Amino acid sequence: MKIGITCYPTYGGSGVVATELGKALAQKGHTIHFISYALPFRLKEFSQNIYYHEVDTVNYPLFEFTPYSITLASKMAQVVSYEKLDLLHVHYAIPHATSAILAKDILSDQNDPMKRVKIITTLHGTDITLVGTEPSLSGAVRLGINKSDGVTAVSEYLKQKTIDDFKPTREIEVIPNFINTSEFKRKNYPQFRPAIAKPDEKVIIHISNFRPLKRLKDVVNAFNIINEKIPSRLLLVGDGPERTEAEHLSRELGLAERVKFLGKQEAVIDLLSIADLMLMPSESESFGLAALEAMSCGVPVIAADVGGLPEFIKHEENGYLVQVGDTEKMAEYALSLFQNQTRFDTLRQSARNTAVEYETSEIVTRYENYYDRIISN
């Protein structure tokens, strides 16, 4: 198949999933064309089956803001026509699905035979739970869903949320996020961990974009309770609007030397390999890819019981779930785990076993089967 993929080329989970999906499909012999305003950050190595098409930006005095969705649609139409694509797989309903629909209209207006190209939209969460709730955008989100030829969601939670909020006429298929467990696995770094923590200290990690819904201060507060009982270190990986307040809180609690703000990092596997536990107190997670990556590296996760997280984090089986904001319970579970090595080892292995169920090859095959169904219809 010849497949066009459009995603945000940033560090977010949707961009990671879309890029890894394209790479996996290319390895299976499909031809992949990425269409975006920048090269996806995980698209580094050369592949003879992967191509990148940069969307031109328009600088014109009339436009206060560059009309990216329109230039994206024009580029999509060009790539579909010239490369004879079988389908466009867009990640996020807006603006990507609406741009794909406009691209199809452009091809139809030109009476281009490629106007029959199929559009598949994958919903990742923010387009439904946050941006999509804005009255000024909700109509466009619903249009993007209903006018797509196929729609997938990354969790059962997100599927139901979409149905409840948008009443779509299009069926939604659940295909979860995935992970390459041969890549995301615990590695031995005997020289690395001593640079972070002493032998008797635990290493706790949190990875996110530091938006308010990630509840970064809950991580610091829970860590404070843990550290009072068992000396520990906290690694905060990422960046965003909540960083400044979290830095202030850590200093206020006297934790400045124990909390390390590492910023955005590409060496996530290296950091997970020296971590003992992940805290994810988010008030909303459509899936929670960072948690799955941690579990694949044998790092148990204590998370909020929200969104798609309970679909793969099973309480007391491979991790722990707490109510949003319950930092004391998070700390209680962490301390009980650190004080029972047998229990800790069991949970680590269970976390890894769960991650294997979301192996890339299995999920990519589901996408291929879904593509075939949509194209044949």
C-alpha cells in the first residue's frame, strides 16, 4: 500500500505513535509518505520506503496567522495525486482530518481520479477531551470524524468519550497504542545510576509535557512523603507551563537537591532503566503511552484511575491506581512496594509482561487489516 501519514512532529504521544507506525509499515514493505510542517523527531534513519513532504508556510500581510490547515490540504492533494496514494492516515481530528477532507474536495474539483483516496482518522485524546470541547471547534471535530472513511481511537475510554460528546455517525474502531518491547527494555548502566542516586536511595520518575492536567505538583508532593520515609531521588523529564511552579514547590519543601528537572530528553530508555517507580497522577489520560514505556522497562506505575490507564494498568497486579489528587495513597503504595522486595520484583515482571501484549508487530497488523477493510469498502 501507499500510505500518507500526517501528525504533529513533536514529542507528544500522538506524534510518536504515528511515526513509529509509519516506520513499522515501511519495514513490512509499504510505501509511507509523511506530510507535515516539520520532520517528525523520531524519523532519523533513512529508509527507502519512507518519504517526507514539508508543508509550505505562507507569509502574506493579509494573514495575521498562517492558514496551516489550508496549506496542509493543498500539500495533501498534491502528494495524493502525484504519488497515487491508497489512503491518508491522519492523527488528530483537527486540523488534520478536516484538511484531509478539503484535500479530497480539491481533487474532486480537479476531477482527479485520486479523489477516491480513503481517509482514516486516529483520535488520540486532546482533539476530543480538550480542544474538541471548545464550542468554536466542536463542529469541525465532528465533521472530521463523520467525513472520514474510517476512524480509530487509542482506547475504549476515548471511543466512548467521543460517542458521548459528539454523537458521531461513523463507527469507531479501537486500536491501542503500541511499543517496541525489544527496544524498550531495561538495560544495565552500572556507571549511570550512581551519578543520580546513592546505593540505598530509590529513583522515582515522571515523564510528561508538564501541562496542568498532568498534575506535576502532585508528583512532587507524593515524592516528599516517600522521601521522608525512604531516601529517594525524583527525575522529572519533560517541560511545559507547570515547570516553574513545580520548581518553586520543590524548593519550598527543601527538595531542591533531590528533585532533578531534566527537560525534554530523547534517551528515555536510559532514564527508565535506572528508575524504580513511575508516578502518573494525571487527571486525564486517553491512553498513557509513557506509562506503557515504563512498564516495558520493568518500572511499575502508580497512576490516577482515569481515562485509558485502567485498560492496561491493573490495580495490585502490575501497578497501582489511585483517585485523582490522592498523593498520600500514592506515597503509601510506593512505600509498601519499596519495603517488600519480593512484591516489588513480582510487580516489575508483571508490568513487563503486560507491555509485551502491546508489541508493535501485533498492533501494526491490526492497522493493516483495518486499512484493507476501509479500502475494500
